[in-house]
Amino acid sequence: MKNKSALLYRALLVSALVGSALQSQAADATAFDLIKEGNRYVGEQAKDKVVQIRSEKSVGSLTPIVWYVVFYDSTATLKAVEVKFAAGKMQDVKRPLRLLEPVTGGDTPLDRAKLKVDSDEAIKIALKEPVLGNIKVTATQLKLEKVGEGVLERGGVGEAVWKIKLWAIKLREATRDADIGEVWVSATDGKVVKSDLRINRLD
């Protein structure tokens, strides 16, 4: 009887550990992981045709867990289908209102073969900006999309760029944080193409 109880306990423990590991893995899913997962919830005509990936502001860590992956869908009225994820799990699928994108070119799919820098690496690159050396960054919010003509000094019309918004702890109010601006990182080669950080907002 004791042996059966011990075996049952071990089985439950292993199950709990595996479940915890899977949950952690799902929560840590990167943006590129979610493209693959998102393909399961869209039609064949939209698979891998990503036009934008964006997150909500992270909570409790620097890694967002709520993400939206927008695919180009030729069958949709506004040519887009959006899959929402929370902690790596699909939450919703809808066809968003994207009125300006067809005019600005924002509905053109990103070139998946050129996307080399995933969301986790983009965050690490942004945090290496020299001005952040003594700053306690508390949260991030990311958006991956193409940038238009004249936006980047180095050219790169239609280049896929991570726009990483950062928050940091205020100097005189340690219980509050402030939006300190953005760092743009190329999703192709990982170079910082724009840095608009305003540390004075922490005063």
C-alpha cells in the first residue's frame, strides 16, 4: 500500500513539474514562436504573411506576455486577421480595423526570411544603450513593423524594425515608473537605427 502511495505521489509530482515547465515555456514564447503558433488559427492564404507584431506593456518583468500577431488575409474586407496571445496561449482571433495601412503600405507582409532578430534579443539590444547604464528599466512594449521612406537615416525603406518602448523607475518616487521613450532595432541585423530616450522624465 505504501509503495502504491509513493508511486502515486511521484507520478503527481512529475506531472506538476512538467505542467509548470510547459507553462513557463509558453509564457516565455518569443514573437517569432507566436508566428508559428498563429499559423494554426488563420487560413492557408494568411499563414506566415505577417504584417505586424505588437505587445502590451510588460508587467512584473521586462518580457511582455500579451501579444498580437497580425497576418495579411486576402479574403478579409480590410485584408487582415489578428491573433491575440496571453502567456503563449491563443485568446482571440479577429479581423481588425486597419484603415490607414492599405494607404501607407502597412498591409504588405514582412519578409520572413529577413527576420533574424527575435523579440527577446531586441529587448537585450535596447537595454544596452549607454544612457541606460544607471537606470532601472521596469517594463517594455514592443512593435514589429515596416518603416516608411525617409524614417531611417540609413535608408531601409520597408525595413522591418522593432520599436521598443521603455519604462523606468522615477528617481524620487521609487514606487512609480515613467515612459522614457523608444529604441528602434533592426529586425534584420540587430543594429540600433534610432534612439529617442528621455531620461529627464525620471526627475
